[in-house]
Amino acid sequence: MRWSVLAPFHMALNTEAVCTRPPDSAAAPSNGAGIDYELFLDCVHCGLCTSACPTYVELGQEADSPRGRIYLMRAVTDGRLDLNAEVRQHLDLCLDCRACESACPSGVQYGKLIEPFRIHMAKTAPQARSLGFFQRFLLYHITPYARRMRWALAPMRFLQWSRIDRLVDVLRLPRILPASLRQIHEMVPRLKWHYGRLPEMLPAEGKRRARVALFTGCASDAFFPQTNVATARVLQRNGCEVWIPRSQVCCGALHYHSALEEPAKQFASANCEVFGGNLSGVADQVDAIIVNAAGCGAMLKDYPHLLHDTPLEASAHAFAKKVRDISEFLVELGPVEPQHPLLLRAGYQDACHLCHAQQIRKQPRQLLEMIPGLELVPIAEAEICCGAAGSYNLTQPEMAERLGQRKVQNILDAGVQAVFSGNVGCLLQVGRYLRRRDPNIWVTHFIDALWASYNGELPKLPMLKKDTREAP
């Protein structure tokens, strides 16, 4: 049935829910989520966000669009709608990709609505857990801790190094694994050997142009350690002295997006103290805090919102002002031109929390366009989420797979030999579904490609084109 409370906005919701209270416009809003009510009113229900929303594009239901979800949250806040299972389902299906923020002409801050509201739901109306014990343990007690994550992946590294994993796949043994383990097996890429630990200080090459701190992350460092090494080396090559604080911790995004606010605040507080303290007189003098993972960068820049009304709010503002994505920083600095050709037809896949949450689109492409021989071609729906979204592919596996398959089809249609992105989740998700269709496509961080062009150590890839250009 239709919801009568939607009539003022001329919206038709293609779903059913139970409205146990009649609308009461005179009633004062009961905002238990701690959301500034004016943020709801910023939405004028124009609908321009719908074509940017992955779940609406897939399902075509108004309740699975950003304006539909805003209406649901506001109706619950006003007391016009109960927070029942149907409402939760539509809100839980949101990827929090924030594509709607890019599309919105009114400047609606959707992330500051959905995230606090999910925390409110978890506190006031807890429901049955969507994840099993093993998945919860892995997500919240292993993944956010870099060393634990590295050890957890050690057996997989050995299996890949010894090629036993290929025998396991040939014998189709993953079929007998529980669904959660089978999904993790499919997600893990070909792992590089971990570098161990980078020095705390790395000198600039040539004249020093800047002094920066490097945020190394947790999951990104475990799955793609070569990217952290490449990031540090690229910064050095561009005249940066690099400080890598030993006691830095997870950014807190995984917990915060899962409505676990307190652990997220603890991580944020620790990072503000580590990077904002006066360790060896360096922290107060860094020009930027560099991050190479879009999800981490968006979270770090959002610390003032997370730590609002806490003793560390001022530190959070100072910290966030210095956070820069690696591409953002290099373009501001003026990057050194790479010299070694990388003869590939490649596409760039926008990470949601880079292009939408941080509004960074041109800079990664500018860096890639500097690489000699690299042909950068557009990918259709490059800004539509691939379905990774942190733990989303575990909590909403059906929608995550639909979006992953959609993304991969667009990549294949572009006829590329490589695809670059700027976030660990995107690389895992895209790599997972591409391995099923075309395992020869190189899936990596754009900074890995830039470093390859800097140092001349090109990857051994079967799809690398030969340079057929005539010598001058």
C-alpha cells in the first residue's frame, strides 16, 4: 500500500510499511538521533539524486532512493512513522556512497543524516545481527588492526606462494566451505609479500619541497602493502620527507559505518593525538597528512563531525585540515614528470569516497595522464558504486554482487587492459568479479602505476603492449 505521509511531496513509494501513527505536523520533532533538523529540510525532493543512487538505479523503488530515505528518517523523527522492519530494510540497503551529495543542487549533507540515524537505530531498535560470529570477529577485531590483519593473511600468502591455492581451486574445494569463508576466499587477491615495517622517517630525494606524514591504514596495508611502499617512494621522488608514525591506528570508518560509534571515536582520538602531538618536533611541522585510501581519507577529514562536543574537537579540526589524498597533494605540489612508458589501454574507476565524499575526480586522472604511453579511456558509470562499501558486501551480498557485476561489465565494455582506483574496497570488489570474467586485466591503485613509471620496474603483465612506435 502507499504511505499517505508521502502525499505532500508527490512521491510514490514502491514498497509497503506499517504507519502506526497518523501524521501530525504540529508535533515537535523527537530527534533522538541528535541530527540537526535543518539538515532534513535542506532536501527539496527534486529527485535529481535518484539517477546517481546505485540502489535506485538497480531497483527503481522510491524508498531505495536518497530522497525516499531522507523522508523515512524525517517521518520517524517526527513520530509519523514507526521504525519497523520495512523502514530499516530500506535504510540498511543504502551503501553510504554519497553519490547523492554530488548530484544534489541544494547541498544536502546526506552522510550527516544516514550515519547518525543508523547509530540511533542500533541503540534504540536493535535487530537480529546480519553477520555471523566469525564475520563480526574478523571485521571488528582483526581487520582494523594492521598487525593482526597481516598475520591473518599469512596462510593465504603461503598458499599462493606455494601454488597450493590453485590446486584447491582445481579440486573445487571452496564449494564445501561455509558461505562466509567462501566469500572471503573469492575476495582475496594475489597477495604481495609484506614489506614488514617502513622506517619512521624517509628522506626526500633532492631538494626538500615538503614534509608530510603518511597514514598507512589497516586493511589496505594488509591486502596491498606494495601500494604503501609506492606511496612513500612517490612522495620521496617528489621531494617530500616522509614521517610514518608508529602508533597510528585504524581510521575508524569500518566501525562508524556499522553504527559502532564509540570504537570509532576511540580510533579517531588516538590518531588526533598521534599526528597532532609533538613527537620529535615533527608533528607540528608537517605540511600534510597523506592518505592513499579513499574511505580512510573521507573518514579522517570527517573527524570534526565525529568528535563534535568532545575535548578533542579542536584537535580534530586541526588534524582534518591537514589530511590530503595522495593525488590531491601531488597535484597541489606540482608532480615530477614520470619518464618510463607504460603502454596500456586503461580505465580509472572513481572510488565513491574520493569523488563524492571528498570531491576529488580530476587529480588521479591528471597523474595517470602524465604517464608516457598510457591511454586513459572513460568507463561508463564510473561514479556508480561498485558495491564494496566497507562491510556492505558482507551485510548486503545480493545487492553488492549486482553492483559488482554491473561495474565489471562496464569495464569490459571499455576494452581496457588495466583498471585503476583509489580505494582498497574498490580494488577488492572489482578484482573479485573481474577474475571470473577476465583475470588478465590488471587491477591496481593508480599510485602503483605512477611509481612503475617513475622507477621503470614495469609489472610483468601479459597484456602489456609492445612499443611499435618508430624511433626518432
